[in-house]
Amino acid sequence: MKPLFSSLSEIQRELAAGTTSCRQLVEYYLDNIAQRNAELNVFLEVWADEARQQALAVDEKIANGTAGKLAGMVIGLKDVLAYQGHSLQSSSRILDGFKSLFTGTAVQRLLAEDAIFIGRQNCDEFAMGGSNENSAFGPVRNAQDTSRVPGGSSGGSAVAVQADMCLASIGSDTGGSVRQPAAFCGVIGLKPTYSRISRYGLVAFASSFDQIGPITHSIEDAARLLEVMAGADGYDSTASEQPVPAYSELLTPAAQYRIGYVANAIDRPGLQPEVHEALENTLHTLRGHGHVVEAVEFPLLEEMIPTYYILTTAEASSNLSRFDGVKYGYRAPDATDLESLYKKTRAQGFGPEVQRRIMLGTFVLSASYYDAYYTKAQRVRRLIKEKTDELLRQYDFLVLPTTPTTAFKLGEKQDPVSMYLADIFTVQASLAGVPAISIPAGQDAEGLPIGLQILSGAFREADLLAFANTLTLVPTDN
């Protein structure tokens, strides 16, 4: 469905003219949720009364001229973000009944600028998955075709924007979990530079990869959300101290860019022909606009998936050890002693994919295999980062598909390895810690969205967003 509003600028013009109000906006989105949520399984919780109260308070601020820069933006939160007094489950049974005791930094900064939160969104359990079929609450369905997946792990967040249930969503991206669902759902998904946004209040999956990112209809909204959420944070020592530009005011691109495309990425047998064609059309358009477009080789393409999964499962094994049924969340009712409490709680509380990754991570961290797998993967990660950084010094941007195919059918990928291979194009930016964005790049023969991914150098989000904005405003040649 076509959204009523595709950007906050449109909304704020109508708010200023008095032709709509925040209360009316909230009612509009609540109506859409009521109509489609049972079918799509996007929202685990809708904060209807709270959103109405927030809307009234923001309307009053607008009337007084004291409203924040996100006034009028109705946002959904992925179920991995802490919001005080609200349920936080990571779409897992093991956190049944848990409510957050604090509000995460990114969420607090959005509230401070008068964003209105409408609900908590379904995702793959503990953000582990590429299809949103791993949730304890059942799969999310793609609004374009409900027999297909929305992508993961931020599938609910992407479908909420796709189906016009909110203007924007805040997701998290560990190896493509914002970008891949954005591609499958025909919206925009941004993964910032690692450390650009504080991770305080984000449930940890793999701490050296996790990054919060927005899902939107417009580049301008992604820029606005980034400039609000980004910046140093005393609660997260890994958050960067670098100053935060006014990204939304820096969307004018340079006249010419140097653009590299990874040739060995687009000449793969598993790449859907229409995805290949969409990339070729984009490259043709860029050349036509005077940009330098050159093929580059990335020699470590085949090593990226195993490197990513060795390191992230290792970190997940460590991070998820805290969920044991002792202090909070689910506790196995049939436990007889402390050891059985741990075993039964974790066996019953974690789903199959989370258990698989914990076991893989524990294996690669074990004394006998630590050097053979984990240490070696860290070395390869460094090589991937060095090669990526080298290419991004030679070129302003790297362009490649977001995903090898468009959205696949629910239940189609039963083999975990085939599911992991769907991340082939998104894990590079995560391993290198650089920013990347997925933007819509047309449709396949069945009308399913195709995503184009753009990478830039670390902390060059302003350039990345400006360039991406030109591609979303100018249609590619057919």
C-alpha cells in the first residue's frame, strides 16, 4: 500500500498548516495496525493509549512553538530496545514477563525530540535470523505477498513501515538485520558506522557487530533519526566521541563520485537475474550522470560468511549466558535442582536457532578449537576490514546488491547453511564496521522489491546519505 506520508517533512508541513494533528496521525496508524496486524504479525504490543497521550502532549508543544525536531514522527521499536516500564523480550520465551528497568540511550534521545512510540515489533529471536521465522511469537509476513518472508531479523520493523503502520521503525543490524528486511520490503534501511549510535539499552547479540539503525520511506527521515540518536554516551564506552553532523541538512551530493562495484559479487550463479539487472541498470544510470564507475575485485568474498558466523556465534554464546532463569524471565517449572534449572530453562526458553548459535559459539571458543576457529576468524576479519577500507579510500562508495534474491517463501529455507548464505552481501560492512544503506531498486517479475546496497568509509554517513538520496529521487533506466 502507498503510505499516506512518505516523510516527516510532509507531516510537519500539514501540522504547521493545521490540516492534521499528531492525534489524528496516531489514530490513522492505529487503524492500519488494527486492520493488518493479525495477518502480518508485526506488533507484539501496541501502546495505543500511551501513543494518544504522547500525541496530545506533542500537539500542545507544536501550538506553543516548543516541539522537538521529530514532532509528528510515529515510530515502532524492535523488540530488542529497552524502554522503561515496557516489555522487552527479544521475541524469546526466555524473557517472558520481563519489563525494562530503564530506557536505552537511542530511545531516550528520540523521546526527547518528541517522537511518538506506537508499539513493540516482532523480530527473529535475539535478532538471530534472516527471515523473521525464528520468533517465539510466530513469523512476520511480507505485506507485498503474505506467503513470503519479510527478511530478518528486523522483519517486523520493516513490514510496519512497508504496510504504513508507522512512519519509521528503529531496528538493529548485526550482519544485515536492518538492510536485508528493508530490501525485501521495498523501504530504506541504514546501518551506521559501528559506534556511531550508543548500544546502551540494546539487547546484545554480538557486541562487536551490533548497531542500531532506522528503517524509513525517505533518506531524509533516516538522516534525521541518525542525527538524533548518534553521538557520545557515558553509558557506552564504545560509542564514538566524534561530533555528529546535521545529516538532514547535508543531503546535497557532489557533482561527481568515484564508485566501485564488486564484480565477483554480481557474477555469482546464485544471484537472481532480476537482481543482477537492477544493479546493471543502476550502474548505467550512474555512468550517464557523469560518475566514474569501475569494477573492483574483493578477494575475500568467500571467507566473509564463515568469518562472520564464527565470530558472532562466539559472542552470542558469551552474551546469552546471562539468561538462566535465576533472576528474571522464564524459569523451567519442572527443575529439581540448580543444574537442572539451568539446563531445562535454557532448553525450553531458547528456540532452535538460538540454541544452534550458542552451541556453535561455545564450540569455537572451547580450548581445543579456539585458535583453529576464533583466533583465525579474527585475523581474517582484520584482512576484510583492511581490504574494505583500502577500496573505500580509492572509491567514494562501493555498490552491490543487498540480497542475492528477492523475498523467498515462508518455510523455503530449511537448511541453516542456505539461510546463512543469504547474508553474503550484507556481512562485509558489519565485519569492517563501515556504514551501509539499502535502498529500493525496482521490482522483480512478481512485483517483489529489489534492494541496492551502498557502502562508504567509516563516519561518512553524510556523503552516503546524500548519494543515496540522488538514487532514490532519480529512477534507474530500464
